[in-house]
Amino acid sequence: MPALLPPLRNVRGSLLALGLAGALAIPLCAPASATGPGGPPGGPPGGPPGGSHGGPPAGGPAAPRPSTATGENVANPLLTGPIANTSPVGSPKHGYPFLATDVDLRSAGYVEQEFFVSGTATSYATRGTDTATVVSTGNPYRTRLVVRRPADARAFNGVVIAEWYNVSNQWDQEVDWFQSHEHLIREGYAWVGVSAQRAGVHSATGLKAWSPARYGTLDVTAGGTVDDDSLSYDIFSQAVKAVRGSTGKTGPLGGLPRPRYVIATGHSQSAGRLANYYNAVQPLANVLDAVVLHGGGGVLRTDLPTPVFRVNSEGDVSGGILPAAARAQADSAILRSWEVAGASHGDWKLIRDYGPLRKRDVGSYPGGYPGEPQTCALPSLSRIPQHMVQNAAYDHTLAWIAHGVLPPAAPKIQMTDAAPPAIARDSLGLALGGIRLAQQEAPLRINTGTNTGPGFCFLDGSSLPLTGAQLAQLYPATRSYADKVVATTLADVGAGYISRSFTRDPAWYSDIRDLIGEYVASGAVTEAVGATLQDRLRHAERAGLAGDEPPAIAHLRQLAERAGKQIKDATARDGVLRVTQALADLLTEARKLDQHKGH
């Protein structure tokens, strides 16, 4: 098994991945202050705040802690699969997994497989933060899980991210995969999606209706006798246990070693279910090592050893998706909460990644997808890349459970003193406080978590471009914008709010591509010049995503040179130069930082 935790497969690289090397004196080994005898993975209450520990012990980093999530009280289900595809992906025959990924997994050294899990499940009654009570046992079920994993054991970091499918739309949706798949693949995680709820399986748009031939035998209602999702908790537990016990090439992880840790994750509706699971069922099942709640989740009990990481957007705070009582819970040895300023519950990246698959398998694009009619009061979908923060949260959670390294604390988004409280904003309308990414601190757009209009407008936030006059006033020279982007991003890396691998995130390049496209569409840049610039950008992106920064920088410099010479419109020219120079400078400074820390 490769070296673990967090995954860049070596200690210095791992520290860099979390932004901890040099900037923060936090070792990946388990320091003496990290835990007390029999204490929780995050350390005892009253210990050093915010993960501020002493230096590593003599002899180097300690080995990762063994998992204490035994799952001994969870039944072993029957696993069937992998289930073969009976038609090509996209075929109207639907002989493939619903929402089968369009990511080029083969090139990344990953595979996607689907399995059926069956057995008998316990129906649980849950109430608040109390431990669940048993309603009935022996309820038959059969559901599916989708696995995306490294094909080669040497690429596996030993950690499974188990996502509870979101069913708000009455079908399975893998929000956290859409947000973080690039990072999960890059760092060697395995991902598993679990269909645990009735709506995703039995609704008019659920799995059984979508493909009766493939999914007709699935049932999470015990033959219609339990239709309140009270079986979902034990179904999820058993699916995770099947993954934890994976052995041999026919197991859900193929020929990979048994996972060392399983981290559960869920967004929005799924975060709510996982919060209930954490309070009520995890004390009984003990099958999870940690939980990441993204975009919601209620009040959590404080007497369990299992760590929980909350990641919420500005929209989750302003829209009440994160209840006030849950938000008021303080960070502790087992709870860490982050809030991302300017981000929305459903955002640009989610809809862009999800849209083509929804069109293919459901027949329609989601609201806000490029080219679809805008129905919200403001242009929808914040462009703040909150997924970069979520990526870091997974890595921190891993360091937390493996070595007791507490994740860094983060400031909350500021609220006004009004009744009821509202998000405090600056003169541009940008939220104050919270984790502030460069796109918020050096704005080109006014990104917020709020919007109005029909459907999910209230969840999708807004993104309104600043005018040319506003940009000229904020950034009188392209250098002033680039300097602020570099300073903010490196500060976020140093604080641990984004991973060092941020330079390999495609959002940097897609933002430039979109901007050039907008200028071409408006006539400010000719199609010929736009094509030339996009060609340079493709070369830069190919190198940058591969982690080959010198040629990426060179291509970006060439793009900037051509933009400066070939774009006649001053506003468009300055716009392209700002973002291109900023990314080139950012890659350059990140590379210098690595070289400095390597000495």
C-alpha cells in the first residue's frame, strides 16, 4: 500500500498538499498533544487550538493509526457484480449505470464499476441527536453502489470517499463527486456512491423506472412495507461494510487492498441524512472513520469520537440551509466548520459538470447551464471555486483520523446586527469574513450565495460581471490584479484552506476560456484572435493539469503577448491580460515556494 495521509505519498509532499509545510508548523506524525489515552482522533478538549501542535517526535513521522471503525454490529450484505453494461453509455436502452461518468477515467488510471448489494436491513427511528431506536429488523433490500477507483493498487491511497447520493430531484445525484473528482483522482482516493433512499430508486424518475431491465430488482422499501426511508441508514452501513471488507478481484474495490479508512460525504439533502446518521446510527454501527457534511446538516451531538468536517457556502449560511443552531456549534476536538465567502449552494462548477450527464440520462439541462434560458432575477451560479476548499477538507480529514492533526480553524462569514441577521457586505456587495479565495478578494465578478426566482434560484446564488469602468478603478494596472490574486491564493495555501495542488485545478483555465469566449461573443475580440488565444490556453492547460508548470507558464506568457498585440478593444485586452498574467505569476510563485521548501 502506498504511503498515506494526506495523500501525496510522501511527508513533505503531503504537507505541501495541505499548505502546511513551512507556513504552519504542523507535522503529519501524531504529536504527543494530539491525543490523550483513549481520546478521540482530534485530541482531548482543551488541547492546542486550531491544530497548533509541536514539532514531530524524533525518528520521523509515526505510522498512520489503525481504524477503530470496526462495523462489527453491521450485517454483511451479499455483493453481486460488477454488473456488466448491456449497451453503450448514452444508449436509449439504458444498459449502463445511471449518470455513468463522462470523465476519462482510463487515461487517469481509474475504472468505474457498478455492484448490487442485498440483505436484510434494520428500520431505525431517529430523533434529534439521540441514538436511534430499532423499529423492525429483517427487512429485505437490494440496492446499488457505483465505484470509481484506481486500477492499480500502487495508485490507491487507501481511503474511500463514500457518498450518500442526493435525491432532491427524485433521482441519484453525486454532488461531491462532481465538485471534487479531479482532486480525488489526482490523490488516489477511491469513490463509492450509495443509493440508499426510496426516491432515488422507486420514484417516477428513479433507477427502476429509468432502466427496468438493469434496475428492476432493486428495492429499498421491503416490498413497499417501509416507505419512510427508515431502512436507508442500515443500507448505507451495510454498503460501507461491503467496501471495507473488499477482497479479491470480484470485490467492490477489485484487486485493491482493503481500505484503511472510509470517509462519508454528502451534500445538501444528503448532508442532512448523514447528520442524522452520525447522531443516531454511527454510535451503533461504528463503520465510518469520519464524516464530511457539505452544504447543510443539522445540530450534531458532541460525545462521539468520530470527526466531522462541515464545509458550507455563503448561500448555505444566508439561506438557512445550515440551521442557525448548527452554525453556532463551536469547533472542537471532533468538529471543524468552514464557510466560503461568495460561494453558492449550487454553483458554476457543479452545474457545468453535471449538466451534460443530466441531459444524457434525464433529458434536460439543469437551470443556469450555459445556453439555457436564465430564469433567476440575477445571472445565477456563483463562480467562486468552493471545490478547492472542499478538496482541502478531505485531505485534512484524512490527516485528522490518521495522525490526529486538527484541521486549521477558519473565520466565519460576518453577519449584521439586524433582526433577522443578514450577511455583512462591502460597498460592492461582496460578503465579508469567511474563507476568502482570490475570486472573492480580487473580484472580477460580484459572486454571492443569494438569488431570487423560480425553482432552485434561491440555491444557485448569483454572479454579475463587474463593468469595465469598475475593473479599471479596482485594477489600474494588470499587475495590481495579478499581485492580489497571488498574495491571496498563497495565503490560503499557507493557512491550509486550499491544497498545494491548486495549480492543477482546471477552474483556473476554464475561467480564462470562458472570458475569451464572452469577449468573442460580444464582438470585442475577433473569432480568429479568439481561436489563437484558446489554442495557447489549451497547451497551457494540458501542461498545468499534468503538474508541468514551466511549459504552462511559457504558454500563458505567449497568450498574454498575443492578446496584448492582437486585441484592439482596450477593455477586452486588459481583461485577458489580467487573468492570464495572474495565473502565470501564480504558477511561478508556487513553483518558487516549492523550491524554497525543498532546501
